[in-house]
Amino acid sequence: MEPFEHVEIGLNADPSFPDLLPADAVHNELGPLIGSEVKGVQLSELNEAGKAQLALFVAQRKVVAFRKQDFADLPIEEALKFGGSFGRHHIHPASGAPKGYPEVHLVHRGAGDKQGANLLEQRLSTVAWHSDVTYEEQPPGTTFLYIFDKPKSGGDTMFVDQVEAYRRLSPLFRERLHGLKALHSGFEQAQAARDRKSVVRREPVAHVHPIVRTHPATGEKALYVNPQFTRHIVGMKKEESDAILNLLYNHISSGHDFQVC
């Protein structure tokens, strides 16, 4: 993917959200720090000001569930046009997609899929904390999820507030993290796709990113590491890098008061 200049539309949005959250909309916080549920708002009908406010609102609340959306009834082109308002679409290098629309990332598990059961033969849990495709040179900043079909129970996804995870660290430790960078690799994901005879659209890549990143709309600092794609801290020996990364991974995964399901 060619490098591009991203324009953060939420940067100058009205923080009172008049075009996003009208008086008759219902907004419930799922947690004090992260997670919201919104009813009475149809995202596909937002004007440009409303889209900018949506970008800011999601940046502040981290994960937001908008109920009863109509994207399943719209042509894929219209859904992609909506998503394109927030930045260039990412094309996942190793996932299924509808024919002709590689920007749409399909996550599907059929009735006979044994992947979860096979994983539990080797591990105690199927939980795998990650941030999507952080190995890209310019990783995606916002993910839109639309559920077509789901089980009556189970299959939940946990989301974690990496801003609060950063804030919980001591000032001295936060200071030590600033300036550090880590290598993120997509080679293992590509090999796993090849092993299961899945699609690999392009050769895998690895890129270096700061361990602490700043959101362009909110100015909040957040941790930017995850055990699925982060490999090591640049310039440190393995034992030193592992000590810091494992501390952060344990902190992130055990911080249940800054997570939401």
C-alpha cells in the first residue's frame, strides 16, 4: 500500500455533538472510561458535520455500539463511501472479502469450524489481545464492525482502553517509555494464512512504531503494543525488551476496570 496523508476529520468537530446526538437520541455509557451504546441515530444519514463529530465521539469513548443500523440493506459501495469519510480504507493482506470489494474484511466461522477447539488442545484460552494490523506502515485508526449473524451466547470481544492503561503507569515509567519504539511484524500472520491454505494478498511487512502514540483529535497518549504483532523493543536486548513488553501485556490484559465487552 502506498503511503498517504491522513486528514483527521474529528480534530475540529463540535464537542457537544449536535449533529450526531440529537435530543431524542439515547446514549448509555457502558463504562466510565470506555464504551457507549447509542440508540436513535442512523449513521448512514449523517451530514458531514455529524461524521466529524462521530470521529471525535469514537475517539473519546474508544468503542461505541450504534443500534439498528441499515448498512446491511445498502449497496456495499454506499457503506464503503461512508467509511471513506474517515480515511483511506485498509485492505487486509490475509482475510476473506466479498468479490470485488477487498476493503471489506469478512470474519466468519462456519458450523463445522474446529479452529477454536483445536486451539484449546494446545492452550488454556482462546483469548488473544491485539490491535489490528499494527505491522502496517500506516495502521488503521478506526474500525467499523457490522454483525450479520451471531450466536445466542458466547463469542464476546473485549476492548481495552490503552489511554487509561498508559495513565495508570507511574510518571517515572511513562517517562521511560517515551522515545522507545517497537517492531511490529505481519510475517507470522501471513504464514498462518498459508498454512491453512487461506489468502495472502501481498508479501508480509514489518514496521517500527512508537510504544506511546498520541491521538490527533483528542491529544491523548496511549500505549501501542500488543502480543500478537509486537516483537521487540528496538535497541534493547531480548531479556530487557521482554521484561518491559510482558509487564505492559499483563497490565493491559488484567485491567478489567478499563475494559468493556
